[in-house]
Amino acid sequence: MRAAPLLVLALAAALPGTAATAAPAPAAPEGKKASDPEALVRFLRSFFRKSALSAKDPEAIAKRLEGVPPEDLSWVLDRLRETPEKERGPSAAAVERLVDDARIAALWSPGILRLPDAAKRLADASDPVRCALLADASRLEDPEPATRLALASTAGTAVPVRLRAVETLGDLASWGGDPARILPALAKALEDPSPAVRDLALERLADLADPSALDWALAHAGEPAAEEAEVRGRAGSRCPGDRAVELINRASRTTTPVDPEAFRALPEADRKEYLDGCRAWRASVRGNPLRDGGEGPFDPVPKTVSTVVDPKQSPTATLRWWSEVDRAQFRLDLDEFEVAAATRLDFVATFRLVVIASGQRQGDWEAFSRGLRCGMRHRLPRKGFGLIETAIQPLLDGRWKVWVRAYESR
């Protein structure tokens, strides 16, 4: 019989506007000035009874909300929503939307508000919605919202979401994201309990020519763990141990590549002997064999240039940069350019590119790319001149952004 009062208290705590829900305002972090959330609530409620917000009201509210921590904004929003109905006016909902937008911007950076229905989609934790949100956020020119979302989604979420987070981080690394945050997160994904996530992280790190991919491959080649998963609209088995063997074949440029299944079937002593030889080769190689290939070595820091293409006007692009090593001006012309949806979340690009060097050293060369997944890098090396990597970003507004990284020969 004593359960009834407890149940009453629990229901009272759940009702908006009751004393039980009036949680104390968050304390200010040590060393930071308090934002006084209670005074902020009173300020914002003063706008509720207006028939409509004036042209200057949103600016005044935004100025007052500037710099307020997201946890304080969440508390303020809860208090505003607890306002009794009789005290709410025609502008209450508009004020609450401004506070919610400020809260979202503080958490995920202001660029997130460029996504349609950002608040509604962020509140939906279902796997398909979160995957679509990650894909769309990566198509903003500002990489910060997608970076924060992807980093937050690499742990504690379902496998499909973690796969999309890894895919997004790989894309952002080619689209102007911060490598100091992205590459460590991708390397950490190599420790994910899901073989499919580990496999995709290895694939994306290898595409970026990150040395951690080869180091991991040398330690885990031939491991049998595999998992059925859907990646880029196709379901199939993902085995990071097999990809590790293929990556070693590619990096070492062996004339007799080892088949992953045949490698796994070898006696343990033979596998160890083979990998010991590969590790000895890796220790003796200077530079980055994943990037250098047979045409390097290349400078590890590229010159990065980009441009935005409006396909409605002209589906072509021209980018230029100067090479101190070659004392030459480089020009890259991109035409026969097309971007198309490959799946609901992924795009592919087809293009022809021509590179022309003019100066003390002269030369020109061209290449075609067909069906390259947007976010992956097209490699065009030329011994003695350098390596050019091209990636295409399909922007959310329908335009295409071309990213070019030029690595000079050493």
C-alpha cells in the first residue's frame, strides 16, 4: 500500500511546471563566469506575450544567448516549456525555437542549422535517421557539424551508425575536415568490436594513405573474423584480415601477390615467416609506401586547392597552384564531369582531368575516372613531377566541390 504515494510523486515529477521538475540551474564550470540561467529565463519570458517578434527581437535574443553553454541552454529551454499555458503568449513558440537553435548550434556548431529540420532529426535516435543525418551533414561546406556528429557516433551506437560514422570521417578527411581529429578517430575504429567497422576503417585509412593502415595490416593479416553488413547499399561479408593481406600486397608491390584465403590456409609458422619478412621490409622502407607507390617518394604535406562547380552553368573546373620544387605553374582542367547518386546516401563521380605544368619544367598528362565514390581519392602520380589526388564533394545545395591535393616529388 505504500507504493501509491511513491507513484504519485513519480507522476508529479513527470508533469511540466511542477516543483519536482524545477531542477536547479547548472553550476558554472570552474574558472568560467556563470551565465545566470534563471535571469535568462525571465528575459526570454518577457517576449512570450508579444503578438509577434519584431525584426530586432531575434537579434537581441541571439546576443543574450551568445556564449551560453549548451547545458545551460537545455535547462533554460526546459524551464520555458514548463511555463503554464495561461502565461504563454503568441510568441512563446518562436522564442523557444530560437533557444533550441542556439542549443543545437552550441553542441554541433552553427553550420548544423543549414540542414533542413535539423532539430527534429537530431532528436530522432533511430539508425536510418542518424545515418541520413551524417551523410547530409558531410555535404555542407562547413565540415565542423559533420565532424562533431561523426566523432560522437563512433561509439555507443549500432553497427550501421558506426559504419556510416566511419564513412563520414573518411569523406571529411578528403573534404577539408581536421585531420588531427579525424585520423586518430579512424585509427581507433580499427579496435571496434565489429569486424565490419574495422574493415571499413582500414579501407578508408588506406585510401587516405595513412601509415596506421599498413601497421595494422601487418599485425592482423589473415585473421578470420568476418561480418555480414551493408555498406554503400550492398550487403556482403566484410573481413578486415583479408583486406589486410590485400593492403600488404599493394604496398609492397610484390610480383606474386598472396591470396587472402590461401594465406589463411597456410600453417601458422609459414604465415609468421611471411609476415616477419613483410615487417622487415616495412622497417627498411623510407617514406610512406601507401602514398609513394612506385613513383615516389612524395612530400608528405600537399598543396591543397579547391573550387565549387555549379553544374547548371558549366560542369567543368580549373584549378592552379605553384610548385617551388619544379619552379612551374600547374593547372588542372576537369571536364566530362558528372555526379550521380549511387545509393540513398552515396554519390559517384565521373570525370576527365588534364594536368599541365608550365615553367622551368614542362609536361602534361591526363586520366579518366569513372564511377569514383565521392569522398574517395583519385590518384594521378607521375614520377619526377609528383602525385595529384582529386576528390569530389556533392554539396547539399546541388553544387559540386572539387578538392585537389598536390604532393611534390622529393
